[in-house]
Amino acid sequence: MNENQVRDDMVRLSKSLYDRGFSVGSAGNVSVAVHDGLLITPTNSCLGFLDAARITKIGTDGRHLSGDKPSKEIFLHRAFYETRPQTGAVVHLHSTYATALSCMGDIDVDDCIPPLTPYVVMRVGAVRLVPYVRPGDEKAGELIRDLGGKYAAVLLANHGPVVTGKDITAAVYAAEELEETARLLVILRSAKSQLLTADQVKELKTVFGSY
């Protein structure tokens, strides 16, 4: 896929996320790997009103090549690309229910989105809670690198989800699946929930694989 098509896909899918309330104002950022670097939404940009020509391009050496100033969360994105070679895109949102879970004090740090449905297993996998650091702090990238590429998605404590995929469509679908599962978990919080068993999870990974 050529770079112009990637830029158009970023605009289209980011607007879809914004229009459905997965991000508000200038919250959230999206990046896609290209052959000579990565494209990332600019700092303080709104996912609902991106200009394809102004999307930031960063070279493989980290230099700003073109477009507006990159998102201050670029450290998060680069850490995933560097530790998970299969990563083709990264989506960071402040979606309501996933962010709500990231603020709760009693979730499992190593698996904060339990296997409630088959699709969260297939599209997202285990989700790690990453300790809080202020937005834009380079330490966030260090925390992601410390995970060694084990997780395709994380929740940033008191902040929101960061989800990866093999391409932008897969990353967006995974981010949507995580948010929907988080919504179900919040709705069911006071009820006795039935999770998928370890054998059921194993079967899903055997049949469909895992990203």
C-alpha cells in the first residue's frame, strides 16, 4: 500500500473513531509504519478532523521528516514498533470504558481485560496495566520496552488504552473490541460473570492464532 493510501486510511478510520465517541477533543493518537519510517497524528490534532497532508512523518532514525509536530505520545508508539516487529499500526485512545478500567484499583495488573468473549481473546489478547506517568513523558516508552514485546495492548493507568495491530484496520478493530469488552466488564461489575475457561482460550488461540 502506498503512503498516500495509508494517510487516507488514517484520516478515514480516525474520523470513524471520533464520530463514535472513542476520542474527544484532541485526545488520542494513531500511527502507522511505512517502509521508511512511521506516520503519526500531529500533537493537539483532533482525530475527527485530520488533514492527510499534515500528518507527521518520522524517519527510521527518529528524525521529523515532514508534516506538523508529532504527537507528544510518540514514545509509546516507537516503543511498540521497536519491541514487536509485527506491529504495523498503533492506536491510543481515551475511550470511556477502557479508561474507566484503567482508573480502578482492583484490576489484575497482568491481565486487566479478562477473557469475557472469544473476540477479545482473538483480536486483543492479554492486556497489561502500565503504571501512571504524565502524558508525553518519555518514561512511558521505557515502560513499554520493559514488557519485551509480550503484549499487543496495554492500559495506561488513569489514562487509557494503547492497542497495536498488523495494520491500521486491525489495530482499530482491536481497539474497538477492547473498548466494547471494557464496557461489558463495567456493566457486569456487580454481577457474577462467567469467563472463558483456560481450555476455551487455548482452543481459540489454536484455531485462530494470536497476534
